[in-house]
Amino acid sequence: MRPSTEKRLSMNRQAARRAAAFSRIREAHQTEVAEDYVELIDDLIGAYGEARLVDLAEHMGVSHPTASKIVQRLLREGLVESRPYRAIFLTDAGRRMADEARRRHRIVLEFLRAIGIDEETAEQDAEGIEHHVSEATLEALDRLTRDLARR
């Protein structure tokens, strides 16, 4: 038996909503690695004055070739600058991305702490959530965190 036209339209609307949600998740996954790397590069520059490929690989727990491949992608996207056998530096766009990633991380981390999540768990969870939460949700988390702090 074929579904009615009304049911088919309802199913199509559900499919469109589901597809939009999965599309947003796929997009977040694509930017997640770039955000993590530019944030780490910024941290390394702050700590050592430069970011080296070997340090990126070590801190990310990946092989040198994997880190190199990602840095090449960041170069193509205009987020970093580098020359062969030289340190890696952020472009203005890379610094903006690092600052934004750090802001998102801070908001999620502070919220998780405010609701009683232990430091280690909050840090681990914030690392994943920060990449997948909408700006509207971030604003709400920030507002709730401030409200909780006033109590």
C-alpha cells in the first residue's frame, strides 16, 4: 500500500530537516580539524615563538605526514604561512579562527563547570561540543553560565 500524499509530504519535510542537520554536522567536521590546528599553532607560537611541524604532530598525536597534510590544507585555505623547513605561522584569518575557536571552547567549558561537571570531563567534552554547537546555543550557554554565577 502506498502512503497517502499527505503522509508523503510529511515524510519529505522530515527528510529535509534530517538532511539539513546532517549537512551542518558534516560542515562542522570539516572545520573541526582546521580549528584545532590553528588553535594549537597559536598556542605553540605563544609558548615558543614558533610552531614546528614536529610539535604539531606530537601535540595532536598524529604522524608527521598526517600533520604535514593538514598544514598543506591550512596553507591552501589561507590560514597559515610557511616555507619548507621553516616554522608555521598564522595569517590574520588563521588568528581570527583560533580566537573564535578559543571563545567557543571557553563558553562551553565554563558552562559545563557551572553545572558541576568535573574539570577533566568538562575539558574533554568541551573539545568536542565547541565545534558542533550553533551560535544561538552558545549565546544561551553563555547567558545561563552568567545567571548561574550570580546565584
